[in-house]
Amino acid sequence: MARSKSSKKWLAEHFDDHYVKMAQQQGLRSRSAFKLLELQEKYHLIRPGMVVVDLGAAPGGWSQVAAPLAGESGKILALDLLDMDPLEGVEFVQGDFTEDESLHALEALLNGREVDLVLSDMAPNMSGMSTIDQARAMYLAELALEFVRSHLKPGGDYVVKLFQGTDFDNYVREVRSLFGKVQVRKPKASRPRSREVYLLARDRQVG
């Protein structure tokens, strides 16, 4: 099948991308690893011994960053609809986070332990129809927040990818009601023309 002009343009941009080249040079699984590295450098989100859940993990860029930071005493649990090659120190669940079966598999690996940090880089398969894509993205963000409500320990942190658009402000307000400090960040590795931002929520409040 012949590629469309838009897909050819994306491929050209992708392979000329500074962060793609850096990821290849440094043995990182994805350019998105640099987004978490930037947040880690500034906010020290991941520390030894932490329990970290990585939602929307494949191909594993964020888990690859998190595992050595959490160390042997830590625990990294990753989930994605797509398969992911094994990573040392990371337990992986392949499944659809919108289905109860996948959530239960993740909870089984937790085995009752509370989570120190939830990372969600989940995004829907984009249809190109902005209204539909935004609704799907916000649905995934709501599911991630439900997981946070159930499993993130008091004082814990949450990082979630959002797309600016319908219901964005309402979601930010909802997260602010649960955390001591909430900031919207756009890491340098996020493409400038993307509506993608990351919500950094710190210090989960009790009650």
C-alpha cells in the first residue's frame, strides 16, 4: 500500500528528529524516555525502593528509565495493549486498560502494596477526528485517575499525559482536589505542534 503524503511527512520528521537520534545513540527504547528524564531531573520523582506503575508503557521507554532509579528494592509494573520486550526489573502485563481483566492482572502483581508513583503515557489510536480522539484520550485519563484513587498511597505522585481540548480544564480541577501541588508541563521532547502536555500531581492528599 502506498504511503500518504502525511504519513511520509511524519516518517521524515520522525527520522530527522533530534530526540529519536539521541534515543538510538543511548540505547533508549523511545524518544519519550527524554520526557520522563527531564521531569526526573527537575522533580526527582523516582527514588530507590519505590513502587511505580507505568500505564501505556510500550515500547518501554519510561520503564527503562524508572527501573534503575527504583533499584533492586523497588518494583516497576508496566501495562500496555501492545507487547513489550522484557526489561530487567520490570513486570509487564499485556492487556487493554479499559477492560477489567487487565486491571485485575495489574492488581494481582501489586499484591496489596500501595503505589508511590503512577505514570500514564496512555494515548488512543488517533483517528484524525479531533472530537473523537479527545474523548478517547480523556477516557483513558479518567481510568488512570480511578486507578490513582484506589492504589496511590498518601503523599504519592502522579504524572499523566493529556491533550488540551474538551474536558481538559475539568480534569485538571479534579486532580487538584486530590493533590497538594499540580502543574502542567510540556517537556522539551514533546513535539511543539502537539497538543500533548503532562500533568504533574504531587503529594496525594488523604480524605
